[in-house]
Amino acid sequence: MYEKERKKIKQIIIRSLENGATKARACAGANIGRATLYRWMEESKSFKRDVEVTIESQIGVVEDALYKIAVEGSVAAQKFFLCNRAPEKWKNTRSHKIESPEEAELTYAALIKEKKERERGKEK
């Protein structure tokens, strides 16, 4: 393949990625295999950087959109944002930790009773 043609294909790939295509779709649109893309990325650090920067900028676009709808009041977006951006403070969990499984009764009522007893213990 001539260098001029390769350069044109690389530009097509970058444009496709800018428009939200995956690497696989960008390759299909440029009529090359993914192995070729990865080989070119290994051969050319500047092309690899261009691909990575383009993909990262698309992630930023989606993050901005997520943030915007979270601020506008979407509870689902707010939960997703907080659980992923500050996982040490925000967790989306539906499980209960049981200290000694051989002694635990695994019913909803037993879990609620255990939770209330722990809360009472913390209040003292």
C-alpha cells in the first residue's frame, strides 16, 4: 500500500472515531482489518496518539452529556455519576454483609431486625 493511500485511510479512521465509531467500525468503514489498525498504531506513535486522543475526547463528550442531564435532575444519571466518580462515598449496593453465615437467618425480616439492632448499637 502506498504511503499516500495509507495516510488517507488513517484520516478516514480518525474522522470515523470523531463521529463516535468504534475502532472496529472505523476499520470496516476504511476497508481495513483491525489487525492493520493496531499494526499502524505500533508503527506510528503519532497515529496511535491521534487515535487515543480522539477516543478520549469522545468519552469526554459523553461525560459532559451525562453531567448535564444529572444536573438537570435525572436521578439515574446522578446515581451513575456519583457511584462512578466518588465510589468511596457513593455505592449502589443491594447486599448486606453477614459476619457469621452459619448463625445468620437469611430472611428479609431477619435482615431488617439485624439492621435495627446495629443501628441501636451505634446510637449508644
